[in-house]
Amino acid sequence: MMQCHVCGSTQWKDGLVSEVFEVDGERVLVEDIPARVCVRCGEESFSRETTERIRRMVHGEARAVRTVAMPVFSYA
């Protein structure tokens, strides 16, 4: 049984999530990633296969489906 490394819960649900990654100093958005999501805290977990596919995609094996602008905030 998988345990959440953030809150310790063992309850998960399957879902599709979006995640921003930084690749060579550039931020890229990957949408519709299959993930297990902790029902208590929302922490996302990806399978090894999914992680590897994302890595290959963002390093040139796939083309972006679109480009979006995003607001940037500075906490400091």
C-alpha cells in the first residue's frame, strides 16, 4: 500500500493533473498527466513510466501543442 510522503495518508484517487517543469532554464507546462492524488493533502505521485515519458517529451521527443503566457509573481 502506497503512503503519502507529505501527510502519511494511504488513500489515493486516480486523476489527470497539470504540472509546470523547468527545463534548461525555461518553464514548460505539461497537461493531462495521469497521476495518483492523495485524497487528504492533494500531493501528486507519478509512475516511473509516466515520469520517463514526461522527461522524453520535454527534452525534444514531442512538440508543444500550444504556447501560453502566464503571470509571474515575486514573493520577495
